[in-house]
Amino acid sequence: MKTKLAVSLIAISMIFGLIPAAMISAEDSTSTPTSTSVDLPCMQTAVEKRDNAVIAAWDALFASIKTALQTRRDALETAWGITNRKERTKAVKDTWTAFRKANKEAQKNF
């Protein structure tokens, strides 16, 4: 008896369009709007701003790394001019430590 009643209610609802109407209203409330228009000048401006920021960040990183490399080059040149082996070893080690620190700092700021 209950199944006949349920089938009858579903059939009546389908005939009168109650289920499709409920499904449409449910879809409308959960779906995202499907707009096909795009604000082209806005997109162009957004792309320009984003890419300029990325370029500036890379320029800053490269400048920091270049400075670290130049400092390392000069310090190693000076260190290898030291004739005392113990002092030279310490100077070379300190130069590489300073370079690694500068390189990590540049990466951190990137």
C-alpha cells in the first residue's frame, strides 16, 4: 500500500512538474554564475601588474645573489693570497659561510 502511494505521488509530481521545478531551483542556488563576458581591459591590467611584480622580485633576487657572488669572489681571492695555511683555511671557510648565509637571506627575501 505504501509503495503504491509513493509511486502515485512521484507520478503526480512528475506530471505537474514539481520535481523538475524543485531540481531547477536547487541547481540555481548551488551553481556558480556562468557569465561569458570578460572585462578585457581589467584582465590586461591585472596581467601587467602581476608580471611586473614577478619581474621585480626576480630582479631583486638576482641583484642580491650577484652581490653575494662578487663579495665571495673578492674574499676568496684575498684568502688565497694568505701564505699561512691555517689562516688561509679559516679565511676560505669563513668566506664560504658568509656566502651561504647571504644566499639563504636572498632566497628568504624572495
